[in-house]
Amino acid sequence: MTLNKERIRQRFTRAAQTYDRQAVIQLRVADRLLTLLKHHDALTPQRVLEIGCCTGLLTNRLVQEFSGLHELYVNDLVPDFKPLVANRIAAAVDPVFLEGDVESMELPYNLDLVISSSTFHWLEDLGSLLRRLAEHLTPRGTLAFSMYSSRNLWELREITGIGLDYYGLDELKKLVAENFTVLACDEEMITFTFQDPLTLLHHLRETGVNALEGSLWNRSRLQNFIKEYKARFEDQDQVSLTYHPVYFIARKPKL
């Protein structure tokens, strides 16, 4: 699919200072990904690339978990995240920040681990990137990622018609298996509740997840959204929103 990367960059830039306050699902998914990685692959990586580091929630956990890490490359589309990541892991390894679109930029070679959490659904051509990552990993190097799948934020899509073209789990299995041996994959549904639809929209805006929306909402559109959302998804004075993360741990085959 074609995405407006500049709009995505702008929305996540605006959310840089509020991201940590609202990124409950992103933190939970990052922790789950790292747990799966440790369970299914007893690796001791020295050269690591993280794609889509944001404020460093996963980055910080990486440097704590892998004490033998010598070189850490962190990538993000948003340059404003660089000082936030550096401050978060100031006492650990000094990361090399790779600013820009991972789909078009130069990447380091001889990596032991490529890891990404809550980012790959923002890519235009995931298959092409997976092929590139296989080239940049060492033999038997590891790819670990989480992203969101077909039922993600389905409530919003039903009302607004706006949403990403998410991969299903079976599609992802086939795509990953073209270049990697899949060690583990999993999915889950996580439902969050908010006191009202307006609070829900603030939550999305403060994590940058509203990056697909190009136009401003006028009062009439906002009121209609609130009314319809409450009518369809309110229960006991709370409204629900569903996240659908999927997780993959994969290994580059030995030549």
C-alpha cells in the first residue's frame, strides 16, 4: 500500500513528548516480544539493529537484557526521538541513531539481531524489507518483530472507514518464511477501555497512531463520531478499542 511517510513523521513528531504517557499497548507488546525472543532463541547478540525505536521503550530493555551488546543501531523516521533514546539508555551502550525511512536507507551489515516492535505495519513493502534484512544479518542471525494484524482498531475502521491494510497471521507466516525459518509466532487480542470516545481519540493522537488521518475534524464530524461510537461500543459507561498484535521470532538459515 502507499503511505504518506511525511504525514506519519509529522504526527509522531507531535507525539514525541506525550508518547510514553499513552504508549501502554506499545510497552506491553515490546515486553511480550522480548520475552518470546529469550524463550525461543538463546542468543548473545553483539551487533543489533532496532527499527522504529520511538522513545526507546524497547531499546532500554535490550541493553539491560544483552550485556554483551557492543554495537547498537537504532532507527526511526522521527529525528526528535534521538535525544529521548539517548537519555533513556545514557548509562549503557552508546547507540548509533539512523534517521530516516528504513525502506530506502542504507543499513549496517553483519547484524546478529534485527528487532522491531509496533512498526512494520507502517511499511509500504514488508516483503522487500524482509529480503534486505536477511542480507544484512549474519548466518543464523535472528529477526524478531511485532506488528498489528487484521482486527487492529476495527472499531475505528467501521465508523470512519480509515485504517491500514493489515496482514493476517497466515499471510505473514508465508512472507517471513520466504527468507527465514520461523521459530515462533503468536497473536493476541487486547481490549482497552476509555471513559468516552474523546478520551480515546486523545490517546491515539498522543501516540501518533492517528497518522493516517489527513484532514482536521470539524465540530459536526466530531460530535457524530462520539455519538456513533458510544451507540455501538459503549458498555457500562466505558467505550472499547481493540488492538491485535502479532509476534515473530525467525532465524536466517545457515548457508
